Amino acid sequence: MTDVVHTADASKASAPHGHGISLAEAFWVWVRIAGLSFGGPAGQIAVMHRILVDEKRWIGEHRFLHALNYCMLLPGPEAQQLAIYIGWLMHRTVGGLIAGILFVLPGFLAILALSYVYAAFGNVSVIEGLFFGLKAAVLAVVVQAVFRIGSRALRNRLMIGIAAIAFVAIFFFRVPFPLIILTAGIAGYIGGRLGSPLFRIGGGHGKTTGPILKDEDSALGEQTPIHARPNLAWSMKVSAVFLALWLAPLALLFALVGPDSVFTEIGWFFSKMAVVTFGGAYAVLAYVAQEAVQYYGWLKPGEMLDGLGMAETTPGPLIMVVQFVGFMGAYRDPGTLSPMTAATLGAMLTTWVTFVPCFLWIFLGAPFIEKLRGNVALTGAMSAITAAVVGVILNLAVWFGLHTLFSQVVPWSVGSLALDVPVLSSLVLPSLLLTLAAALAIFRFNTSVIATLLASALAGMMWVLVTA
């Protein structure tokens, strides 16, 4: 029996499945998870694990980690894809749709509201101070991400070397991020196939403590559900549907407003990002920021940090920051529309082309991925990609640091070597002090990201008001 959408028979979709968990019950569980999904992918995955494995006992530890490991191989936000994967395992396609949409919806609405405030009142002292403080804290959070991911991924000299090469390539020579990830993936795949132990690192988000729920003791059980087994006919149907949902708006924009419209540019650019966003949001933010600022002119240099601050303090995937990029790009080039109308459409379009592919990757690939369990070549590719991502995130930290701590940065190049060089006399001392305070809070006192961001925002507002 193939997995169909079941729109023709709503009673079947809402009735309990073999595991006894109704779709209505699952809906409210996913609402709860969505509302608690703060703190980036590690925090979001921890929330899902606590609720779905430890509390609800829907799926076992091994199945949860298996789904996570393969979601990490896919482009896009791994936490949202994990939610889609589990929703699909539990309640077929409609369950995956519910889990994936709810995971994004609260963050979309929150960032849209903050974007309205930013566009309308960004020059007000209080708002300027809020984002002034957020930038400093976000810089500390990105540095923490380098250490956190690096400690997990760089377990031998080869992995350290891959990270170093990736950093040098993107920071000094502007090698495109997709090319870096592709090269690392190919190298890792070859190393895995050759049986090199240096590539057997794997992913994960820390060790599990406490009693482990076995798959056979969970509500879903250890057997693969019938709908989750590979079925070529279903794969072709789901590919056609989600490819149309993803690409049809782009074709329509191209036909109606042409290739030079800001909406066409937004749709095309973030569609490309949806295909190459391996390693999570941090891995591509520098690339997105550089393109949005230098090539398209959608943002000013410091504004990417403002958007990242919004994404860090709202629920949902961190990659939601691209919604802010699309919002500001359309706001500044509205054409015949009002700026706010254009900005709203830009935010919606960006979100659509960023997240629709996530459903395609899971619905199309998950049944076949289940059959690739233990594939050493894919494990090698994932390990090399994760190592390269550490170097790319380090590039992001340096790029953010230059534009946060210095008010003037000048480009310098010799041949293929290109750098952004800070003007030392333009050091912004309050930003440096706030960044050091945020780093101290995170690294020394283990303060949560949310608390650090809120405290930094409050300090920024107070500073601007006092010095105004």
C-alpha cells in the first residue's frame, strides 16, 4: 500500500493509526514542540528528543538517531527535516506536512512582525540600541558555534586540515560555498569507500544520558511502517507535486515580471540556497550576507546581524534569517507596490522556496535512505562536509566580527587574494565590551543563548539612550 495524501478520506487521516496515536493528538504535540524550538538546531533537536522519545515514547532512541543522522546529510535545516521525518513515520504524508509547517510557522510570524518594526522604526534610538546589543551577542554565539561544532567534527588531523582549507578558500580567495561543500563531500565519499578510518566520524548532538528507550518498546515499534518502505510510484508522484510547488512560482515570476525583478532574483537565489545549505544556517550565512550586501544590495553590512538576532530570539530554524533578507530586499526595491506590501511578499516568497524543498527531500528520499543504513561512503561524505562547515562558520565569525567591532572596513586584493581589512581607528569600543561580556556569559557561566541575547539587547538600548 502506497502512502497517499488521503485528502479524499478525512476520517482515515484523523483516526488513530496502528500505534494508537491520533492525528489530532499529534497536532497539539507538534504545536508544543514548535513553540519551544529555540536555541538553534541543537536545542530544537533536544526538545524533540525530550518530548517524542523520553516523554511521549512515540519512537525509540535508535530510530530517532538514525533519522537525525540522515537528515544531517540533506541540504536545509536538519531540525525541521527531522520533524517532517518523524511526522511522516507516525502519520504518513499529512503528519509530515503538519510537523514541518508548524515547525516554521511561529518563527515566520514572529520575524515578520519584527521586520515590520525594523523597517518602520529602525532609526528610533531604542530600536537602534536593541539591535546594537543583539549584534554583539550574536557574534559571541557564532564563535560558540565554531567551538561546539568543531569539538564534535574535528577529531583528527585530516578533519582539522579540511576545516582549515575550507576557511582559507572562502575567506582569502572567495571560493563559492557550494564548491567547498561539494569538494569536501566528494573527498569524504571517496575516503569512506576506501575504508579510511579517518572519515568515520559521523554526526550527532551530544551523548544521551539516562535510560535508553528501545525501538521495540516505543509506540511505533521497531518495524518499518508499510508506508515508509520504498515505492517507486509514490516517489515519482511526490517528486512531481513538490517540484511543481517549489518551481512553479519561479516560472510564473519569470514570465510575469521578468528576470530582473527583485522577486525573481529573490526566488532564484534562495532556491539555490535550498539545494546547497549543508551544515545548517551558520554554514551559509556569510555567503548569503556577502551576496545580499555586495551583489544584490538588499542589505547593508550590519543588517545581516540584525536579522540573525531576530532568528536567534524567535522559535524555529535559524535559517529563517533569510526571510528578513528577502523582506528588506523587496522593501528597498518595491517597484509599483508599496514598500511594506512588497516586503511582505518578499518574505513569503523567501520562506516558500527555502522550506518547500525540505518536504521534497524527506518524502522522496526517506524510504530509500532507510535502506542505506550503515553506508560507510555516505558517513565519510557527511564527516568531511561537517569538517568543512567548521571552516566556513569560522569565516562567518570573522566576517561578522569585522563588521560589528569596526565601523569602517576597506576591501584589499592582490590577484586572486581578497580581504576586508578593518580600519583600526574605527574600533567601536562599546561593541567590543558587549561582545566580551556576552562571550564571558556563554563560555564561562554557561548562560543560555536566549538570556544572553536579551541581556545584550537591554544593555544596547540603555547605552544608546544614555549617549543620545
